[in-house]
Amino acid sequence: MRIVAEHLSYTYDASSPFAARALDDVSLTIEEGEFFGILGHTGSGKSTFVQHLNGLIRLPSSQKRYRPKKGQALPVLRVGEFDLADKKTDFKALRKRVGMVFQYPEYQLFAETVRDDVAFGLKNFAEKGKMPTEEARTEAVKSALEIVGLDYGEVADQSPFDLSGGQKRRVAIAGVIVTRPEVLILDEPAAGLDPLGKKEIMELLHRIHGDWCKTIVIVSHDMDEIAENCTRAAVFSEGKVVMCATPKEIFSDEARLSALGLDLPLVAKLCHALRARGISIDCDDKTEDFVRAVLSLKEGGA
């Protein structure tokens, strides 16, 4: 599912004295198959943007009582075959195929058992009169829990609130992927985790991406997370997309990132420091590639 946004703007509390412009004429395309990153400092508009992608924030033109003003240019937002500017769009069908995992998703767990929590999505998105059988629900929940690395037999009947923090996050992710969405959007997926927990979550997302989820979009303020995992990324600032390119291209422009209040990932910092000493390292800002390039340079020098 290709994501196309054109001239997308959004203002919180638009009719009040506290109006805040969150998106300002954003145009951005995310191709099917990408592992795409969205980065920017707090308040840059990145979370507001992704909440539009499955209709959690609706375009004015999709509202029932909306009446366009004469000569007004309407924003465009399409996700696959879904036109999110159209009143007739089936937003329930959209949300089944575009999964959203919020920041600290473990805080949204609510059911008495892990099984019921994960199964909620299946019930919520079931078509009228086509509720999955108990056997089908059990199989789907079991599969989702196994994908996130949890043993169904061990956790299914437990209260999600009795699990560890890392397990809770995995249960929350399982509750979104249980419907096998084609696009998975995650807002700060590794927030609050230790280095090992971050590594495990990102490995999980890459497995999902490689196996069946066509497109993954992660929102992050962690430069290393973007550099290590994404095929392309967009930089948001003050509600606008100010850069969109590969991580290597983005992080090569140190001056511009500094002006935006953003730092460089560790590998990019090392490359810049070595370059200042006359040593050029050709790598893509990923740790493994950097180590390989350094070792190759050392062998060549030997």
C-alpha cells in the first residue's frame, strides 16, 4: 500500500485562542515495501502526521457535515486504494490493514487475560455477521504471540498487568499485528527500553517486515534507530517536511541537522571525526557496515 500525502495541514483547537499549527502543507510519499523513518524534535508534527494515516485524525473533507469553501484546494491523502479525503471511505477496513502502535503501548492494555487483549482487534475489525470462530481466534492469537516471541501456553491466561515491561509491550504489539496489517506504524517503538530491549524490538520489526508486513513506518527521535534500520526517512520541523532521503544522505548534512536541533547518530559522528583527521570511511551509517569498512581500511593499510 503506497502512502501519498499532498498539502496536508492540521491545527489543534483551531477555533480557540490556544490554536496550535501541527502540520503545515506537508507532502510526503512512502512507497510500498519501505522501512520508513520519521524523525524530528518534540512538537515537530511527526506524531500528528502518522495519526492521519489510518484516520485517527480525519481530514475535514471526510467529515459528514463538511462543506468546501469556494475555490478551496483540498489536501490529498491516499493509503493504497483508500482515499482518506472521501466521506465514503471505509475507515474500519482501513484500520484493519494499517496498524498503529502508540508510544508506550503497554499502558493501553485493558483485558483480564493476555488472550482477550490480543483477540480484541479480531473482534473489533470483524465484518458484520462474519465473526471468526473460537478456533480461528485462538489460532490467530497464538500466531501473533509467537511472532512477538511469547509462548501462548505460558501467557495466554495470565493478566497482562502481571507481565514484565518488555512482555507487556510485546503483548500490545501482538494485539495490533493479530489482524496482519499491510502497513504497520509505530510511534517510538523502543522508547524506555534498555539497549537489549531496543535491539530485540527492532529485530522483531524486521522479521515482521521480511515475512508478511509490506511497509513499516517508525516515528523516532533516536538518530541511531533511524540510521540502523530505515531505508528512507523524513525530517519534520515546525510542522513541515524539511528533508526526505536515505539516512546516509540526511546525516551527511551535519550543519542543517544542527540548525534543526538534531544530533547525528554515533557512526556518523565517528565518520565525521575521522574525516577531519584525513581518514575517509565509506559506509551507510550502520554499525556493522562501519566496522566492516574500518577493518577493510586496516587490512588495506597493512
